[in-house]
Amino acid sequence: MATVGSAQLKLLEKLCNASAVSGDEGEVRRIVLEEVKPYADEVRVDALGSVLAIRCGKGRKRTRVMLDAHMDEVGFMIVADDGEGLYRFETVGGIDVRHLVGKQVLVGREHVPGVIGAGPIHLMSAEEETRKVPLDALRIDVGPAGKVHVGDRAGFATKFRRSGPSILAKAIDDRIGVATLIELFRQSRPDIDLCAAFSVQEEIGLRGAKVAAQYFQPDLAIAIDSTPANDLPLYDGSENTTYNTKLGLGPAIYVADGSTLHDPRLVRFLQETAEAEGIPYQLRQPGGGGTDAAAIQRSLAGVPAVSVSVPHRYTHSPISVARLADWKNTLALLQAALKRIPPFFAAMH
Amino acid sequence: MTDILPFLKSLVSVSGLSGQEGPAAELIAEQWRSLVDETSRSRVGSLHGLKRGSGKAPRSSVMIATHMDAIGMRVSKITDGFLHITNVGGIDVRVLPGAAVTVHATGSGEQLPAVVGMPPARFLPESARDGVVAIDHLLADTGLLPREVARKVRVGDLVSFANEPLDLAGEVISGHTLDNRASVAALTVCLQELQNKPHIWDVWAVATVQEETSSLGAYSSAFELRPQIAIVVDATFAKGPGANGWQTFPLGKGVGLCMGPNLHPFLHGKLKELAERLEIPWFLDVTPAHSGTDAVAIQITAEGIPTALVEFPLRYMHTPVEAVAVKDVERLGRLLAEFISSLDAEFLDTIVWD
């Protein structure tokens, strides 16, 4: 039984600090390849750039289990050069523009440092100060002698920090899933074929997972992701009834989201597994959003699929907050699930 | 002259919010100790460094005022481990969502890493959902359990920006608090130059407190030290995204010499002549009524003190990514040293109106 030790934390830190904006996942891909190669029977980088790794079991009847975690993160693309080190940019993936002013970024594969500033409030009316700065008024500033290129990706320059029971980092969505999947791959079991998809472009349309499922042709699939925990107090002190998930309650099992009705047999299976093993879990509140499970479920002739997420606060912002205990319990739940999948799958048919 | 950049970086890496400037004052004092004859703290915390002139006593003195305090936040209330915050000085609320901050927890004496979180719109009153979310609705989150927060954090604890300075291409440094620690760095360059440059007048190198809130340090130090003249060093607006009006000036292309009713025209004229003579590039900054600096306070202290204001252009003022050209800081330091060195025994008598 693996736990979250210093080696796992170090890997997560490396993964969160790496830049991998959707469509340019190379930096995370290199880390993943290095980590999974020693354990893989087959590993390839597919046409879109996902890492697809298979670890075969030994038995005669092996369940083919696809586990998916997306490598990409939200970020920016440089779209025009305004001269003197100032660049226009567009967002890649769902970013609230109110998270951008005053942030440090890293541009391109060389990690050229830059900042997103705004005009001084001293020169503004009180009314103007309360208006959000639209994207087309913002620039990435790499300094007057700086040069980056149109087409370069940029991401937040946030450095991973620990704080008591939590981590503060960018791209916890979904590097924590990537780190979980790497750990699971290392300790795969003999009675399954573990098909690990470290997929690309989840944030802009679940593209990597779709073709990965076509390639793997799995019996069933679990998307390992990270979902918002909106467990914040309300301004008037009334009860928060739309928290989605809460930090500290364990892995969030999806029932239904904006794009998937998760396979009810798999939902029940995960709940029963958690209960049998004494692992805390929570059910993500049904609602909007979506994960790679949507794309996988609709692949081929249909694939039974479910999502499990580690909750995090402040999604798609420069810094998210997650609890190590939730990560540990997510890993424990998935390990236990892999152990129980062969008999469960046999009974499903 | 030694390279000032490492000192400037260390200056913006220590805390020192308005009213709690101690850590900054200690770091500056350590740097100045070998450059001045004596250092002391004023009753309200400003740092005074005296470098004696070579003239006959009683000597005239010039005060160079650079404020060392920083804007930031303060804990106003704690709810289930989340910290409500309020501003210390003129915070730009637009930069707060997603900002990396440090909570200076007095309950435990720790510096806690945290992030400022923006709640989803549906958690806010309808009037607060669009546009910039007001500081009253933002929450600082340490990631600690509520009971740990209750033990460690107190209402009133300071919250400062935590991002480290970044080197941008073209010898530009970006970070928080460059307004006004870059002026402290410029004054330090001046003191370094004065090691090999004779000066007759006494020099009071001053790092003032609480400029961002009330100019308390400027009032009190000017009163205590009673300099014959004073020069304030502060940031002005650099041209850049969102800033292109008449009040803005190019980054890295020279220093600002400010004129306006807070400032003595004779001193302003002398600084202009000197900059011309030394071929230090400069621009004229005009302030029709109020310069928004410690000069406002010093000018009206005691029986009135002739005051000048020199500036460096700074991009993105009052954000955590303020940007300044190191060259402008060095230029200011050199201009100050040359000016001090040019002061002769008769200078005071030449300060005239009309």
C-alpha cells in the first residue's frame, strides 16, 4: 500500500511547477515518460501528444482498465508583438480575467519571465478601479529588451508551497491526477492490464482522452482529475449549499456532471470499495463541468466510465489549495479499486 | 560603485508594511552602517543615518527622505479558518484574487503562506458579482485547519505580498514594494558615491515610516532633524500598458525632476542644471497642486523647509509586479551624491525667491 511520502511530494512539486498549457504539454510529458518507462510493457506518444502506457498483467483473463489523467493546464498564448517587450495574449482554457492583473508568468519553453500589470489606480476614477480590466487591455511584459514569439505559450509562475496539511500550487488540476496515476502504474496488479492515458488538451475539449480510449479499447475507465471545492463561507453567513466538494472529506466520486452521467455500476462499486476499506470519500455535487470520462464513455461502442477527483480550492487561478489527506485517500481508493476490479467486472457481465 | 541590484532584491524580500517597518529598517541600517557616521531610529521608527560633512560646525544639513514602508493587507475577521482582509495603504484590489501572500501570524510568531481567494459570484451579494470583487468579500486562505488558524492568527495581523522579485530583460526588476524601496536603494548608491566625494554639508539619510498612510515619518523626522533643505526620492508613473497620459514617462530613459507648489523652484532649478551638466537624462514631472509624496509633509514642517522631489519611473504602481529600470535608480543615486557634493557654505544664502 503506497502512501504519500516525500518522494511522491517531490514529484508532485516538480509536476505542478512545470509549464504545460493545453497543446504544448512537452514539459510534463518528459517527466511522465521518465517516470513510467521503467514499469511499462508498452509506451508511446500518440498523434496528439498524449503518453499512452500499458502495463500487462500475467493471468489469462485480464480486465483491461483505462486510467486517465490530463497533463495540460490552463494558460495563455502570445498572439501579437506590440514592441518593447510588450505582448498581447489570449487565454487557453477557462480563466477568469480577474485573476490576471499583478501576476508573474513564464513564457515559452525557455521560461522567459514576464508580468501582467495594469495602469496605476492613482490615475483612475474610483469607478474605474472597480471595473475589471478586459483581456484586450492586458499585456505580458517581458522587459524592454525581452523577446518572445507569437505562438509561445505562457503560464503562471507560481512556485509550489507547503502549508501544514495543504499544498498551495498552480495546476493542481490535474498534476495531482498525473502524480496519482504514475504511482498507480508503478504498483499495477497481475490480474489487470493497466492502460494509463496521460492525456492532452482536456481543458479545451477532452481531445487527448477521446483518441486514447480508441487506442486502448478498455473494458472500463476511470478519469482521475481534480475538482473545485467551493467550500467557502457565504457573505451573509447563510449555509453554503453549492460547495461542489469540500476539502478534507476525501476523494470526490462523480455521479453526474454537465457532460456525463457516470456509470452507476462504477459509482456504486467505488462507494462500496471505499466503505469496505474504511477510506473516506465524498460525492461531488451533481452539476455542470466535465472530465475526460465524458470523451471516454462515448468512445468505441461505449465504455463504462467514472470520475474520481481530488478536491481543490480556487480552480484555474494562479494558486489552488489542496489537502494532502485527500490525495492520499484518493490514491488509496484507486488502489483498492484496482484490486477489486476483476471480480467486479466479471459480475458485471 | 558596487552593483545595487542584489541589495534592492533583498530590500523587497523583507516585510515592512506601514506601521511595522522594523524588518526593513534593520536591513537598511545594516547596509548603511559602514556608509554613515551614526544611525538611529526616530520615536516613530524612521531610520536616520548621519554622514557628517567636512565644513566647520555648525554645519548646514540636507535630508534625503525615502519612505521604506509598504502597502499590504491586514486580517479583519476570521470565519471557519478563512481570513477576511482590509487594506494597509492604497491597495489595488484588482491584483488580489490569486495573489501569493504571507500572513504574519502573531499568535504563533510564524509567517504562514497563503493565497487570496475570490469566492464564486453566487456567494456574493448581487451588487458585488460583476466587476472587481471588493476587498471585503475576498478571503485569504492558509490551507490550515480552522482550529490551527484560530490558534495562530489574530485579527490585526499583517498580510504581505509573497512573490519574489523577477529579473525582466533589459535590466528591469519587477516585484512588490519597489515603491519605494528602490528609492532607498538610490539613496544607498548616493551614500556609496559620497565615500569618495567630499561634501561640506551634513547629510541625513532617512528611511521614513508610514508614507503610504499619513507621512508620519516625514513630518516627525523633518521636525527632529531640522534640515536646511530636503530632497524626497519617490516613484513616478512609467509609461506602459494602461498608463500613457501626460503624467507618465518612459521606463529606463532617465530620472524625474518634479516641480509644483510642494517644491522649491530654486532647488528644482539647481537639480536641472546639475543633471544637464552631468549629462544625466531627466524629464520634467509637474504636479499642479499635490505631489502625493513625503514632500507634502516636509515642506510644511517647523517653519517650513525648502524641499525638492526627484523620481524614478515605475510601471504598475501599487501592484505586486511593479517594474523599475535599475539604471534609473543608479542615475538618481549619482545625481543626489553630486548635488550634495556641490553644496557650499554659501548655498543657503543663494536660495531666493524672484
